[in-house]
Amino acid sequence: MQGKKVKRTVNRITTGATLLLGLMTGSAGVLAAEPAFLNPAQMAVVRQQLRDHNAAPQTTDAYQHLLAAADSALKKPELSVTDKGMTPPGGSKHDYLSLSAYWWPDDSKPDGLPWIRKDGHVNPASKNDQSDGVRLADFTARVQNLTLAWYFSGEQKYADKAASLLRTWFITPQTRMNPNLNYAQGVPGISPGRNAGVLDGRYFSTRIVDSLVLLRGNPAWTGNDEQQMRAWMQDYLTWLQGSKIAKKEGRTENNHGNWYVTQVSGIAWYLGDKAVIGEMAKLMKSKLDVQLKPDGTQPAELARTRSFHYSYFNLQAISMMAVLAQKNGIDLWHYRTSQGGSVLKSLDFMARFTDPALPWPYKSLDQIRVRPVPLLSWADNATGEKRYEQQIRSATFTLPRAVKPASGGYHEDVTRGAVMEAERETWLLSLPSFATGYVAPQAPEDKK
């Protein structure tokens, strides 16, 4: 009996490998051999350190937090866009639907319509289970947590759950999401969906793509799964490049436009379309020319009521694109704008304010000072420098007290989650170069 079970498993893996080989040699491009935004060489070092019990305390803490999140995800049901209470204007719950976070009913109108904008103030109606915004973030976080927990621990149960979540959201006919964001970040009384909603899909690129690459070859994720996932991603990329609202998002000159570039590039990386990545790198340079000032400031983000957050958030999109561009032989880290700005100068500016004792000189509703620290580690690893060693070494990832989830069951304490994410990205996924001696290969000179 055991022999038959083993034979079935081997046959399943062989069939999956055969299908995967066909995909990898297809006309649409070669599937990515490594993650888009993660560094597998560094992650392998960290995994060995954890197994040898000689990892840095910050790495051990990040790993324990990761396992706790993954264990929690094991106990929760799969998620689907069809779970929401509201029905999108198109009539199908398979379409993604979210409400814009900073828009509220107008108290001066009997019906509250049209809603009005209150920048930085989140309307709780956008964060419940009636729409998909928080559900999408939660789903992608669970997949990422489970996949990474499997990678570092080797425990198959995590990969099994991650694969089940992926199939439910993207593949199973009864629960799959249609590959569009036509009704994302809608505003009652104004629009059922807006270009700003394209931002919601960034997690498909930054979390799902790398999870898919890591899971490839795992018994839980078959060649047929990969084939159907590839078809979904191809349809979604077509939507990102062709829909009116997505193209409008691509033209914006703030964090939204940069996240569009990074999202499209990540999907293209997964599909093996290097030409699109090259086009997006050029588009990113044109955006940096108007966004990054020689003193390191980002005026479009400083104008926001959450100026610290958006200064970091914009640089996160730029830095992730720089990581991916470097894998394609393009150096965005050293690109200089016509005015003398650069990614590194803007990181220099933010690095100072990772010190909580240094006052942030702009209006800001919130400041989670450790959030930029992973970006500093990525930059040092990419450039082979120790430019930000002091800030990385001195960063403390003290977690605030845990709070109860909101009534909808999806929303978790934002600050606590942000601190854990920063610790993980710095010490588990991109171990600082001074801690390992690892130096990433350099991209060709490409400063203009």
C-alpha cells in the first residue's frame, strides 16, 4: 500500500514537472527562475543559520513571529472575493470591489452623496468584510507567511495551506477572482471604481509572485496549478496595460504611479517578459525626474497629512523596482535625475529619521520610524556598501501591545504588523551585508 502511495506521488510530481517544462519553454517567455523581490542566496544563508541555531537575535525573533502568523493562518478558512456582502456594479461577486479609504459620507447631504475626501482619515466602512480591500491584503499576507514558513522550516503543512489559498482565490471556478480591478477604491456618488484602486493589486506582484516562484516544484502546487495561474496573471497583465483606469494610474507622478511600475514589472517577471520590465524601468526614471529632489525630499508625498508614511511608501515602491531592475541589468540605485536627485539621496534623507529622537519636520498623522529600515538594507546589499549600517544596527523593533481584531475579523493592529514586517524584511529576508558578508552582483553602469 505504501509503495502505491509513493508511486502516485512520484507520478504526480513527474506530471507536474512535464507540464512545467512546457510552460518554461513556451512562446510567452521563460518563467522566472528566482523570486522577483527576494534574494534567494541571502535567504539560504539565513535558513542555514536558523537550522544551526546561530542566527542573529533579530532574525530569530522575526522567524518566531513568522511561524506564529503561519500557524494562525493554518487555522483559518480560505478567502475569496465571493465572500463579500456587496455585489459589484457589474453584477458578479467574482469581480474585486473595494471602497476608497479616505472618503466619507457628506454630513451636509441627506443621503451623504457624493462622499467627500478627508486625507489620512480612514473610513471604517472601507475596512470591513462587505468589500474586498482588507480581504485581499489578508489573503496575500497569509500566502506569503505560509510560503516563507515552509521555506525556512521545511514543514509541508505550510505549503499545502498556501497552495489551497491560491487555488481558491485564483483558480477554483466557484470562488476565483476575475483578473481586473474595475471596481477598486470606488467612491459612492462619484465613481464605482477609480485609477487609484490599481494600487490595491500591488500585493499580487510583491507577495504572490515570489510565493509562486518559491512553491514551484512543491508537491502541493502542480503543473496544472501553475498553468492556470500563469493564464490568470497573463490576463491580469493585459488588463494592467490596456484598461483606461490602469493606464491613467500609470501616468500619475506620485507613489501611485511608482507602485503601478513595480506591480507591472513583478507580474512581467513572473511571466518572463523582460521587455516589459525594461519599459517600466524607463517609465520609473521619468517619474523619479519629477519626484526626487536633490535634498532627498519628495514634495508630492510631503504634501500629504501622513507625510512620513507616504515618503516611506513611495520609496518602498522605488526600492522594490530597483531590486528587480538590478536582476535585469538595470541600475536604478545610482540613477541621477536632471536636477541631481537620486534614490540614494532620498534614502539618505529618510535614514536620518529612523531615529525616533529626531523630530520629523513635517505635518504627519503617524510615524512608524522603523518602516524605512528594510529599504536601507536592500540598498546596502545591492550596492555592496555599508552606507546605512549605523541606522540598521541601531533600529529596534519593539512591538506594541497586541489589540483585538476589528469586528469583521480581518483587520489587525496596523502598527504592530508594520513593525513585524520591517523586522522580517530586514533580518529574515534581506540579512544586512555586514551580518553575512554577502554582496549582490553589480548591474552595469546605467546612471542616465
